[in-house]
Amino acid sequence: MNARFRWLGLIALCVAGLSSAAIAAQAYPTRPIRIVVGFGAGGGVDIASRTIGKQLTEALGQSIVVDNRPGASGNIAADIVSKAQPDGYTLLMSNLTIAMPSLFAKLPFDVTRDLVPVSLVAIGPSVLVVNPALPVNSIKDLIAAAKAKPKQLIYGSGGPGNITHMEMVLFTNMAGIDMIHVPYKGGAPSVVGLLSGEVQMLFTSIPSVLSQIQARRVKPLAVSTAKRSSALPEVPTISEAGLPGYDAASWYGLLAPAGVPKSVLGALSKEIVKIMEVAEVRQRFSSDGFEPVGGTPDQFAKFIRTEITKWEKIIKTAGIKGN
């Protein structure tokens, strides 16, 4: 009898635990939510997080705190979130780098096992900009200069494995050129490096450099996607400017620790979809050249799998070994 009562007690506790989890999910959120960003303030991922955070605060009635944890191409932030309590109160705003696990020899987390997609937020191009002191005015000029001076031109990036690095890897590989790479801890510091002359060029998100372009402190040569950006309509694509077939899109997406209740993931993704329809948000992203997206966790999961496959092939072709 004692053993029977013990089993009944355990079953009751399990049922109570499940009920508590269900109630907690239904009440979500009851306290502030943290969005961890793996890049510095002022970069594209940071701007996207704060834009979404403002709207989520109003929609959910809870404060959204943006927590910048730059470094290791966003992997520091991803690791923090992967090990957080799966309760929906710690989220990750990531970019394309999260879909490049093959770029790293060893990660402290597994992208497809330890993190779950919430929603794709926005997708758009990066822009290839150069310091005005570099005497090039087009993609063809840049390729010619790099071929004339192999391993002498210097480009910056937001960090090793960052999308801004991988876009240049794809560019140099397709163009058959070789340049020196100087990585920074985030997009904003890399732009500072470009302005100061530490580096001569870089790929970066349009929002992080748009004001510098408008002030003519940097020269935009081309955008990375197959379609021109609405934010820079006069700037050609790399493909049409001299390197046919080049196409690399940057994107922002929201993820959570594995184990977050599906009801919470669903609630968050539904809010993101609604937010992407807000005129102010659409205008904010569109002015930066990004297309607001939104979507379900399943749709984002499929998108990430496709991106992982695509970039794994590029990394292998370029001969990049994990670090």
C-alpha cells in the first residue's frame, strides 16, 4: 500500500507541475523580458531589437530589456540564451551568423538542439562601403585594385564569422581576389574603423552606416542582394555592378532556449507578425532597406535549415576551417 501511495503521490505532483506550467504559459508574460543581442549598440541587430522591443512592450504590457553581449560573432549571446531558463523571459535576437555553425570548430551550444526559432523578423541586404581615401568608385574598380595589389587592401567586419565577414568571403572567392581581414567586435566599431581609416572597406548593415553615406563620409559601392534596396535605390547590386550571380541576404530573427512552451512561442510569434504590420515599424525597417517579415516558429525553423545548408557549402568551397 505504501508503494502504491508513493506512486499516486508522484503522479499527483507531475500533474500539478504540468498544470502549473500550463497556467504560467497562459499568464505569460508576468515580468520583464530580456532580448540578448550578440553585437554592440548601434548595429543592425541592436536597432532591430530595440524597434521590436518597443512594440512588444506596448503589446505585452511588460518591459523589454535589450542586453548587448558582443563578441565571438554573436556566439556569446547565443550561448547565454541556450543555457537560460526555457520560460520565455530570455530571448535571442540573432542574424545570419547563427545559421553558420560549420564556421566554428566547436560551439558551446547546438543551434538546432539548444535553441528554438520564434519568428523571422526582417530580411535585407548589406552594403559594401569604402573609405573615400580609397580611389575606387565601383565594384569593377575595387576588383581591379585588389588584383593589382594582392593582400594589400584591408577590409573590416563585425567579427570572424559575422555575416559582414562571410559576405566578403563570398565576394573575394567569386572575384578571385585576396585581401587582409580586420575583425571588430560588432558592426558599429567596424564602421568607426572605416571612418578612421584603419580599414578601407567593409560590408555592413544599411542602418548602421546610412547616416555616414548621406553625409558622404563613406562611399557605397553596391548592395549584397539580387534586388536593390529601397533605402539606397541608386546603389546597384553587386551582381549587376560587375560580379554576376552574387547574392547574400542579411536577416534578423528571434530565438529562445529549447524547452520554451509552444504556447509561449506561438504567442510571441503572433505578436511579431502583428508588429510587422505596424506602419511605424514597416517604415523603420523599409527606410533601412529591410523587408519586415514575421512568421511562425515552424516557418523560421525551415528557413534556418535552408540557410545552414547554403552557407555550409560556401564555407567549404572557400576552404575556411572552423575556429
